Amino acid sequence: GVATSAEMAEMTYTVDYYIHVDSKDDALKLTTHMPFGGHYIKAEEVASYAGPVVEQAINQVIQVTPMEHINEHIHEIVELVKEHMSAFLAVYGITLNDAKVLVLPKD
């Protein structure tokens, strides 16, 4: 995605995250709350649901941070992404194992 730093510099970000469904009850939550086509749910479908949550968490820090100080706040960004995603995905019965965030200046 793309975010804007405090001085309006465009930054690109990539988020890799690792998820799983823990139990039959969680699988039931997933199939009940997330529409899908076919016999399985694709990673792209989960990503389309989680995308706005990730964007909001990242923007919460990047928009108030000057570009040259963003790397100093990467741990804060990662923790915020994990916190927001965990809460959001839990509604769907999905457990977040880990998330990694890479933020770079947009060329």
C-alpha cells in the first residue's frame, strides 16, 4: 500500500502476515462471517478484508512521523498492525501468528 508521512512524502509499505484457523468453532466463524466462492477461502480474500485495517494501523503512525524517522518507529508500526489485525481477524475465527512490515520511500 501507500501512506503519506508527516511532510506529505509518499511511502510504500508491504505487510506479510501468517494466520491460521485454530478449531472447528473458529472454522465455523470463518465460513459464517466471510463470504467466499468455491470450496476454500483464498489468501487474497482474507487480504481484501484485512487491507483497510492494516492501512489504518500504518497510517496512524506514518502520518504523524517525518519520513527520516519512520524506521525508528517500525517496531511501533508492527505492533499496531498486529494488534489491529488480531482483533479484526478474531471475528472471523482467524488467529494471527505474526506480521512483518516493510516501509520504503515511494520512488
